[in-house]
Amino acid sequence: MATKKLSRVAYFCMEYALDSPFKIYAGGLGILAGDYLKGVKDHGYPMVGIGIRWKQGYGEQMVDAQSGKVYDAYKNGNHEFLEDTGVIVEIEIKGKPVKIKVWRVNSFGVDSLYLLDTDIEENDGESRWITGQLYGWFGEERVAQEMVLGIGGVRALQALRIKPEVYHFNEGHALFAGFELIHQRMAKGATFEAALAKTRDEVVFTTHTPIVQGNESHPIDRFLYMGANLGISKAQLKQLGGSPFNMTVGALRMSRIANAVADLHRVTANSMWKKVEGRCEIIGITNAIHRPTWVDQRMLDLSAACDGSKKAKEALWKAHMDNKKKLITFVEGRTGVKLDADKLLIGFSRRAAPYKRSNFIFTDRKFIEPLLKSGKLQIVFSGKAHPLDDNGKKIVENILEMTQKYPNSVVFLENYDMEIGRMLTRGSDVWLNNPRRPKEASGTSGMKAAMNGVLNLSILDGWWPEACNHGVNGWQFGDGFESEDEAVLDKHDFKAFKKVLADEVLPTYYERREAWMDMMVASIQSTRDAFGMQRMLDEYYSRMYRRTTR
Ligand SMILES: *Cc1c(COP(=O)(O)O)cnc(C)c1O
């Protein structure tokens, strides 16, 4: 790669998951961004990341032992490891100057991430709180946070004398960076149209959300009274993002090119935003993971060395059992429940959102109950609900009821984080994924599992249609069926699930262990490069960042 000249990129994201206790992440978006910047360092790509130093981050989510209710707790992070760049930039929010301190992260395997922070003495109490809680707010406070990321981010790059050729908005949160670029051009005399055209030439965008309500929007007046518009008129704002202003629509009109995060998601996103005139093309670049963060090196080595002999497979199995026992010990430490290493263990950890159907496996009690009572099937759940999402909390509480009903075979780990994610995607036998297709944009936990030899049992959604070879490297159920009628879809999918579990997964595990080991080898070998960071970086650099006009 030293031979071709690569564009210098500034990557903007609200959250980064670098290490479990560094809680400036919430979920999949942050996992992707953190893994991406680790890959950037490993492989030497020219990129800097812009994010926010969240004082409290996403918070912890616990279960009250007495009431069985979910509650959130926020703690101030200890971020002493951050490097002070000495740079402070200023933006204006509601007519008031807000100072933003710029920190550099040079640890956890990244060296080019800059974090913005308003919690400094120069600011008043209200301004200091802007970078307090990740996704803690929806309205005005969210816009203030996004102004820090976008406007503050562009100004921080300039103060640091970093001159990107491409600005990559990972989700619509960074959109105000585009406003700032337009604003600076207009300040030098360009018309709005000319400034927009120039800016569009250097902005690219990744969309992650195939659910319409998941795409943030704001009344245009909010932008105006907060000063987020930076001199762009009401009519021009409307022309960009509609009214109310939809951040995804705005980003699609302010970018040269955009991408969805899997091939199926490309199809979904194109149909979702079909009616948006004047938007850029949306291509598909499937997500990937940073192997050293998530995958047990022994599994990679043993599968690579596997010559098909029984001995080689047994060595792989032994390493897997070691990971499974570590998970069982971890679960016992957290919950007091001791699972059985000789029985099939299904892992499931998801944000508690209805489309992910966390309760799916309990759909037909007559079917599942004997398996859980006999201990032939064990399930470890984890997941968090958004602090303001009562439905999500209900979902978690429903799972908690199941842990009471089947105390020896169903467990729930509270406060899902990177550590739990790593334990579960290494130590489970099967990784269950049952979203309502096509609502799961990509899903990276399945990739972590696959590369650890944990077999995916999944709806054909997100990344899985690209990887699945049914019965060879994992299993699919549902055959890609879709329906607007949720009851119809749920019924269809459960029937399919039941059949695959009963006819294929359980017999292979209990009666054909060597075939299971073959599947583990196939799972690792078929995914390790195809869903590794190097492939994803190559694709972004060759398909997104390459500039055609100059
Ligand atoms: C991997 C991971 C995710 C993303 O996984 P999905 O498959 O998108 O659900 C989210 N949170 C944590 C803690 C993870 O480790």
C-alpha cells in the first residue's frame, strides 16, 4: 500500500469503543468506530478520528435484585491517560461562546483519535454539561452535542493543522461539520451553491439505521435559534434536509457518496431514501471487526493449521472448551449460576430493541421448556436498553422473568459492555441472532463469534447472507422471508427456527461432534479475512475516499 497515494481522512463519530472501562461508547456504532481506528493504526492508513470525551458516557445499567427492575447509574470516568494537546477551540451556541478542549488518545491501540470536551473551567455549568452523557438527550441538548462534534471538530482539525482531503461522517450526528465547511467558504465570498458543491466533493457518509424513526430529525427553527445553521438560510436548510430537518437526508445531500453497512442494507437504504431527490449514491460496504480485540488467537492458529485430522480438530475443540469454561466461571461470578460445560450453550446479547426480538426463543413454551428443564439447552443473555426507553427496559425485565423460571439454564448478565461481549462471543457454542429482517443493518457480534468458532444460528439479515453456508459454517433460518405484518413474520420465523434447532443444531452438537468441529473450522476460515478490518479499510479507501474531481 505504500505505492499508491491514499487520501487523508478525518473520521467523525459520536462514540468509540476502545476498551471496556473507557465508557465513551453505547453499542454497535462505537464498536465499529473503535475497531476501525485500531485497524488504521495496525495497517498504517492516513486517518484521524474526531469524537467526544464523554464525562459520564452511556452509563451503567443494573437490575435491582429486590424488584427485578432495571435502573441506570452514571459515574464520572477517570480519563487520566488522555494526552493534552494544548488546543482549545471555540464555537457559539445560542449566542454564547463555548470553549472546547481537545484531547488526544494514544493508547488502546489507537494513536490518532482526538476527543472534544466542554467540561473545562472556562465554560459555565450549562456548557460544561454538553459533553456529559452520550445519547442522554434528544432535542436541544443533542443539537448542542452535535455542534461540538461537527463544528468543533472542523475547528479542532484546523487548530491542530491537520488538513483532511476527505471528511467521513459515520452517521448523521456529524452533519454540522458540513455546515461549518460551507460556512467557511461562504465567509470567503462563495455563494451557498458553490460552497455546497465544493463541500460535497470532500464529504462521505455512512448510514447505519434501517428504521425510519431511528433517523434523527429536528425542527429547522431549533437550528436557527441555536446557531447551528451558521448563516445558512431557512430555505437552504429545507432544501438540504427537509422540514423537519432529517439528519440522514441532509447528509445524503451533502455527501459525494454514501454507504450502507452490508449488501442487504444497501438495498434497504436505497429503497428507504428512494424519494430523496438530489441525494448521492448509496453503495454497500460490509462492516468488519478488529481481530486482535475480539478473537482468541489460538482459534485462528488452530483452524489455519487444521489438516482435517481428528487430532487437529480435537485441539481446536479443547481451546473452545477452555473459552467455554472461562465464560461459565465468569457467569458464576456474576450471577451465582453454574452452567454445565457439557451442555449446549447459546449466547445472545443485544441492545433491547423490539426488532431484535430478545424473547424470540421463548415464543413456544411447549417446545422450549423441556429443553431448558433438562438442561439440554442453556442460554446466556445480556443487553441494555436505552436509558429513556421504557419498552426496552420491559424487554430486559421479561428476560429476567425467564431467568427466574429456569434458574439453572437461563441467565442474564447485567450491564452489557465490551468485556461481556468478548466473553460471550468466545465461550458460547452457538450465537443466536433473530432480528426482524431487514432491520439489522449489519451486526458485528456474529463476526466475533464466527471467528472464535462459535457457530451462528441466525436470520438472513445484516452481514449473514454474505457469509452463511447453511450446515457448513453455521445455520440460517427464515430463508430471507419478510413481511410488514409482524405477527406473520414472527410466526414464520419461529417455525423455521424450531426446525433448524431440533433437526440440525441439537443433533449435530450431541450426536455428531466431529461434524460440529468441522463447522467450527469452516466458520473461522470463511470469515477471518472477509470480515476482518483490512478488507473494510481497503474498501473504504478504494470506493469511498478516492476523489474523482479536484
Ligand atoms: C459487538 C458488540 C456490539 C455490536 O454487536 P451487534 O451484533 O451489532 O449487536 C454491541 N455492543 C457490544 C458490547 C459489543 O461487544
